[in-house]
Amino acid sequence: MAKNIWMITTILLLVIGSGWFVFNNSKSTNNGNSVNNGEYQKVVIGMKNYNYYPNDVKVKAGTTVRLYLDNSVRGCYRSLVINEFGIRKNLQSASDYVEFTPTQKGTYPFSCSMGMGTGRIIVE
Ligand SMILES: [Cu+2]
């Protein structure tokens, strides 16, 4: 009897586990606009002490950057402005992103739409 319960539990966990995996997979493919053969630098920014964290982000010149805000980022911090790259976008969920390709080395500030949270993108 105890053995059966274990088996059922194991099967249930496997089913739930694989279901979650499939769900997650389809979610990420939904988002992909395959403009650049999938080659990009993924940057995920969170929030700490009422600012973006990390707020200095290093990327390489010449490769497309996809910048995400994770679930710790709230309120107007989710609307991201990077003037130099012409970006002003409200990232509604952790799977939304902004995309740009830095071509020149340098330091480019970013902020939330109201300028409370700030940071820098450092292109090397
Ligand atoms: Cu703000």
C-alpha cells in the first residue's frame, strides 16, 4: 500500500514537472523574434534598495543586447528608458525585453521613465 502511494506521487511529480517544462518552453519561443539568428547578449536586471541591480551593466559592442527586468522590479521601474538607443518601453512581465545593438564603446545611462531608478550600460 505504502509502495503504491509512493509510485503515484512519483508519477504525479513527473507529470507536473514535464508539464511545467513544456509550458515554459512554449512561453519563451512565443517571445522570440528571430531577427538575428538568436545571437544576443542576455541581460537581466533586478531591483535592490530602490534602484536597479545591478545598475552597471557591461556588454560587448557589436552584439545585440536583450535586456529583461526580473519580477523584483516593480511600478514605474518597469518602464525603461535608454535615450541613446531610442528605447522607452514598459516591460510588463519578466519575459518582456528591450533589444538594441550597441556599436560604439562608451557608457550609456538608463533610467525608469520618471528618473528615480538609474543605471549605466557600459559597452566594451
Ligand atoms: Cu520611476
